[in-house]
Amino acid sequence: MKTDNLATRLGSYTKAKGSFRIKQAQTACAKIEAASDVKYSDESFVQKFLHRQFGKLIKPIGEQGNQLMVLPQILSGCEVFYNTIVEVAKNYVGSYSKCLDLGCATGRLTAELAKMASKSDCTGLDASQCMINYADAIVKGEIGTYFKFEAPESRITASSFEIPCFGVRNCNFVKANAMELPFRNAEFDFIACINLMHRVPNPKLVISEIARCLKPNGVLLVSNTYDWEERYTPQEFWFDNFTEQLDAKQWKLQFELDGIPWISNTFNRKYTTAFNHIQVFRKTEKPYMLNANFFKNFNVF
């Protein structure tokens, strides 16, 4: 990552807002990015995320004999969440839509978008090379049908789960930073940004880059849990309403759904639940107004 450059941009922004000095912002940015790099590059953490994207909830009580099942069969990890995201996206992604999945992790949504945009390209972007490696292997079918997951440090018992064969060839993955996207202006028809804002040092830079890379009339699908932590994002940039972060003249809300659960195992008998705020925005362009004096050059007037 271009840490120095990002730190300078973060510092410039905070100085303009009068919050804290550039040097403090640069230090905060560097520490946050370093901590994030370590966590999201850890093989064990990435495998946990793979389980969250593709696996079922691990049941704390066995299925043998007369033992009671604490969780019903229908309750399964983040499946409800991802199924909801996919169904929402289907209303805005066509066969020729060029798509970008920001913070793609192990690539489930990226592959689903590639299936929808079958006659175009879909790019998954993540700052973790380990995440990208898994995502690329899954799309290419190199991991296999079943993946065995075990996290002894969290006392999570082994669980085998199925990884679907997506069968897509119009999908690619890029290691890059969402605050500094390596794409041209107005390159994408559809951008997904799922639970990423609270894991970057400066969400405003991500929003700015999305606006730059999205085509006029393009669609942004965003999901937020607003689960902020100082180790990822300085409090200066926290918010609890994504709509308020957007320019109302440039973005129009198309769809909104709140309260969709994201459930994951933290320990064998412990689960955490976050509730997602899903929104769809369409990027509009301010109409180009010609000056009245322009027409004086034409005899028809």
C-alpha cells in the first residue's frame, strides 16, 4: 500500500476539518494500516472468513441421541445475509454490467456478480493478498468441493462445508486499497461495498473513489453495520448513517433494507450477531446548463 501518500491525504483532510495535525493523522493512519495488514493476512483469520462466506453455523450441541439442538437447522451463518445481497443486486446488474466488488474477501459476492454480468467483467478488490489468493482459487475450482475448517485457538470444532462451483471465467481479483482505487474514471456500471467502511482509516476517501470510478447513472450497493473500532478507523470518521455521508445532489436512494443479520462463531459456544443496513444508490450527474449568452452566436435566435 502507498501508506505515506494515504497518510498525507488523511492528514490533509483532518487539518481542513480542524481536528488534529497532519503528523498525528499520518501516525494514526500508518498504525491502523499496519494492524489491519497483519490481521487480514493471517491464514487462520482468512479461513474463518471463508467459513463465514460459505459455511453453516457450527452447532454447539451434537446431533446424536436425545441431545437438544440449541440452534434450528434453518439458521446458518451469513447465508441469509449473502442471499439477501445477491437478490438485491439482481435488480440492478445486467448481462453487460461491468462490476466491482470492494473488500471482496474470499470472493463469494464477486463470483455471484460475475454470474449476473455474464457478458461483461467483474473485479474483486481486497487489500489482503491472502484473501485474494483464496478468492481466485475458489473461482477457478482449485480448492475443491469441500473445505475443512478448524480453529483450535478459538475452540471451534472442525466443520466441513461445501464450496459451490461458480463456473465463471469473467472474474478477476486485484490487491489494492479501497481509498486509492487503481481504475479509470467512470469505469464501472455497478459497485458493491459490503461491510467495508468501518474497516478503513478514512471512509470518506473510499466514497470519493467510488464516485470517481462509477459511471453516470451507475449503481452503488452498500451494506454497513457501523461496527466501528479505533484500531481500524479514527473516531473522527465514524458515522451511523451512510446517507448523510453522500452528496444528495449526486446520489439518489433507490432501495433500503435494515436489520439483516450477520452471524458468526467466535468460540465454539459463542456467536456474534451484527445487523446490516443495506442501501442502493444511483449516481446522478448535475445537468449541464448552457449560459444564455451562448445562443447569441446563432442566427436562429
